[in-house]
Amino acid sequence: MQQDSTRFRGDAADQCGETLGAGANDVQAGTAQVMQLNGGTLPQVSAGGMLMMTLHQVNGDGAGPYIAMIDATGTGTQWAPATVATNVDGNARGRNNDNAKTDLPLNVAIPANQTCTGTVAGQANVCMVRVQNPARAGPFGGCIPVQMAGAAAAAPAAGAAGKATIMHHDFYGNLTISVRHCRRRSRRCCSGYRRCW
């Protein structure tokens, strides 16, 4: 297992997990790093919308099927189930060697009544989305901090969203994720790479 792979074990198993190299993942520091690498913004979501991700599966343990959950407080401590709308193939142990080194869609539906009430790394209206697979060596996965669209001044203007250039990678060791976020009532879609942990 890679030293920077997030797994949901140990003291942070019910939160945002840990890595062998650095211990428990810190929500404040991780969210601040996401913003630093993305021009001061977080992925934007809408109630009833979709968090669309492209998963790069590095090895067999990074396979699906994935489950998802969302925490309206943004702290990674109060999870509620979320629906995985587009999943990644894998067996009951989260393995699929055929998809190693492959880009795959992983989409999570944001509940229609979702609110984001968290204040994390100086940003208001933040939720935390968590995805994880059933790998026996894990479970592996990661947390994605998101912000309710239009809820903060730091959010990109709708007219500029399609032109955003975001350099992010390294979702969690075994997987690399790029996040695309779309506003429910708009056809504009912003795409790019956002770091998660």
C-alpha cells in the first residue's frame, strides 16, 4: 500500500481517514490545501445536483463499487448516506485489475434537500463528501470538500465558471480524481483537477 493512500481505519476511520505516511487526515489543513491549489475556491455543488468526478484507478485495490456519504457540517464527523449515480466496477472486495491505470467516471448525487452549514478553512457553506470502496486492505477512498454554489463571495461567477483552470491531482494514492461541478439550473459546467485527500 502506498504511504499517501487514504484508508478508513484507526482513530479517523469514521471521519476522513488516515495515511500511513502522515497519520490522520486534518479537515482544516486539507481544505486549505485544496483552496491554495485552486485559486482560493472549492468545488461548487447545488442541492439536487451532481458531483461529477473522473477517477484514475492506479491499481487493483482502487476499484469499486464505491459508497458515498455527505456531512452538512463540513467536519467529516456527521455522515448521511448519498447516492452514487455512476459507480466504478469491482468485486465485493473492491478489486478489479482490468481497470488499473484507467480513467473512470464516479458521480455522486447531491440530495435535493441538502444544505451545507460548515465553516472550514475560512469558507462558509461547506459540506464534506466521502467516498470509499470495500477493499480489504482499506477501505480506500477520500474526502472532497465542497461548497454550496452561490453561497460565498469566493465562489466563481457563473459567466467565468467554464473558463476555470484548476490544477489538482492525487486524490488518495491509489486513485487520482478530477472533479467537475455543474450548477443545477445552468448549462455551464466548470471542469478541472481538484486535490482531495
